Amino acid sequence: MIRFRVCGLGDIAGEASFGPDTLISVVPVGFDTSDVRPNWIEPDRHHIFHFDDVENAFFPGAPSEQDVAALIEVGRALLEPDATKGVLIHCMAGVSRSTATGFIYSCMHHGPGHEDEALRDVVRNSVSDFVCPNGLMVDYADRLLDRGGEMTRVVRDWKLSLRW
């Protein structure tokens, strides 16, 4: 099991007590990450992904299927037995790109048919009270992981429940 926490950029330092040994940064195109990694994460355990938080594939900076495939490859390595003590996943606010990444990894861990449980894991392990996974990332992951639309459905239903 990937033990993970999801947070925003400003929350990273406060998550040291969680004890992660891996940091996943999902940041905007062109964002300078030279001072993002805390000293308790080894440089080779910091994985950086650059794309913007948009859900329309035609917008500049949108995540691509290749971006999500790369996230999945990192996730596969993290799922190996004894691969990690814990993973800290962040984006800028800890709401959309990072929660989508956590959801993808949790779906990979739990396997097909457990997408609702995977989303509950993300909600439980997020610093933010507002969890709204990036739908485009989830759509790509759903196809790449051959989930038949279940990942997309769970996130869509969750987002509909957030409307007031």
C-alpha cells in the first residue's frame, strides 16, 4: 500500500511528521521547483510533473495522456513492496492535481471495482477540506488503467455532490 498525504505547496514543511521519503510535485508549466524539496527528501525521491490545472485538453498547459502515463509509471514503482515509507503529493493548493494523483495511486493499489474506496482514501489523507480531483487527469488514467469509466464516474459523482 502506498501510504500517502495530499497537500498544497505551502503545507509541505508541516508534513515532515508524516515521515514521507518520496515527494510528488505536480506544478504549473514553467514553475521553478529548485526550492520545493525539503531536506528530508532525497533528490532522487522527488518526482516533478509540469502541467497546469485545467480540465480541457485543448487549453495550453493541460495535462496530456503522456503526463498521466508518467505519473502512473512512478506509481507502479511506488507500489513495489518496500518501495517507500510514504509519499507526499502536492500541487499548488492541494485540491485538484494532487488529489487526482492520489486518487490514481489509490485506485492502482485497491484494484478495479474499488474506486469509491480509493476516493475515500484521498479525502481522508488530504490536508485540504476541499477535494476536487482534476477530471482530465482522471479520464486519462481511467483509460490507461483500463477501468471502463469507473474512475471517471466516481470523480464526476463526487464533484456533483460538492455543488451547493
